[in-house]
Amino acid sequence: MKYLEVMMNTIPSIFNERQINMTVLGGSERMSEVKMNISVVLINSFGSHFRLQMLDSLMKMGFKSIISIEPDPDNYNIEEFVSRFPSVRFIVPLEKVTDGDLINIGIGESEADYVLVIRDSLRINPSTLTPNLAEKTIEACEKAFCIVPRLLSSDKRGLPIRFAPCAERGKLTIETESALSNGIDTLYPFNYIGLYNRQKFMQLGGFDYTITSAFWQNLDLSFRAWLWGEKVKISTAFQIEFSQEIPVEDRTPDLSSLRFYLKNLMPKFKADCGIVPFGSFISYLLRSNCGFFETRHQFLEAKRWIGKNKYRFKMDAPELIKNWNK
């Protein structure tokens, strides 16, 4: 497969390094009856019919703050939403952004120590996350980067949301497993949906905006979390249903998968740090199909990023795969 020969942006080294043009509306009033140390980041889709119902439900649940990310700057209903929900902060990006950008913005604006990232394609009501369940989920999230809720289809069928890293002929593959138990490990949260530890999220740098594919961007942050000593776990007690069609992951290899490879699969853990092994450039040149100069640019950029973060690595990809079920 041939990829477009285009210079990729610099890999971000800190959280929210990219400054995005956006409009912020609402949030003029404090949330009343706060019952949990959780903020909500709601990622909205174009033309959703459930926006008002979702916001109504969220307002009744006792979150510390609610951030609603609006994808369409020309949505004339936003003023109505702001008037009806003055405690909610509505954020409208004014440029093309990734889902990871939206979540980075939302988590940066959040007021609580834990942030629930959801979409308007989910069915949320006050019984979805009670204060008692929230307390138990927060307790689990204190020791993890992200807690993933059990996800159900609209007809209440459990979805396969446990993902495991495997190696097949020297290449990373992702296996989907159906069997779930409370507290079990998963490689990443499906469709970004989960309760994130805000401090850990920011320390990890958040989502990489230079990875534009949703699947590879999502996988990149969680894989990095595992390599840097954090965990992603599933809570079977915390359940959320989809009210609409379930999204399909697009795992197509592209420029985003190359960036993922450079940051997560190329580094090796030696002694007490991550390193770029000798001969890595030749291996990457054979893999990339981007042309010599672009490949060299990508490789050197990733090598600098790995050098900056070398002491944050606690393992490498082969070790993660080998010890996954131990």
C-alpha cells in the first residue's frame, strides 16, 4: 500500500500542546446538588435527536461539571441549549479536529478529578451511575488510567469490549474477547468511552492529535499507558446501553498506524528506560512506503520523542504481550 508523502506534525510532548480555535458558551451557573467527583465530557454527533434528553438526564445525576462538545459551528440550536442548561459548558471547535482533540479539550475544561467520556449515541439516565456506584468506580480508577463500563446494545446484548494484545508472525494483532469479569484488564476503551483518571490522563499527554485515525489514536494512548505502567480495566457493575447503531472500528493501516508503530512498537526496554534499537531505521524504511526523506523525518521525530520520555517506559510491547494474562 502506498501512502501520501506528507510531512507529519510534531509529536506532542505535553498535554493539550495543540491550541485549537473554539467558541465556549454557557457555564454561567454552578452545578447544583453535586453528588460525585466526576465531570462529564459529552461528544455529540451531527443531527442527534437525543441531545435534550441526554442533557436532561445528565443534569439530574449530580456531576461536578458537564462539558458538551458540539461538532457543528453552524448549529443554531446551541443558543437554545445554553439558555435551557446554563450550568453546562458548550464547546464548539472552529476548525477540523479529531475525537481525541475534543476529549483533550473537555478533560482540560473539567473540574473534577475523574472524567466520564460518553457519546450522545448512548442511553443515559440517573440509574446508570448512582452516587454509590460512582464511589466504587472512582475507587477502582484511583489505581488505573481508565475504567471501561460494560457496554450493551439497544436490545441489551453485551458487547465484546475486552481487547488483548497478541503477536502473530512478529506483528501486533488485537484479539477481541467476550468473557468479562469485574476488574479484568482490557487494552483500550471501546470508542473512547470510559471513566478517566484526569491526573493520569494529563501526565500521559492525552490523545495525540497527529494520529488522525480514531482507532489508532485511541489505541496509541492506552498502549502508551500500559507501557508506562498504567492500567485499563473493565467494570461490569457500571453498564451503559447504546441507543443507536454501534460504531464499527476502522483498523485500516495508514499513516496513523505508522505513527503508532514508531511510538509504541519500535521502543525496546533496556535496563531502566526505553531505547530505539540499532537498525530500527532500516526496519521502518522497509515498512513505511512513504519515501526515504519522509520516512527519515518520521523516524527522527519519533526517536526524539522516545528520548524525551525514555525513563517513563516500564516495559516494551513484547513484554506487555508476553505477560498480558499473567
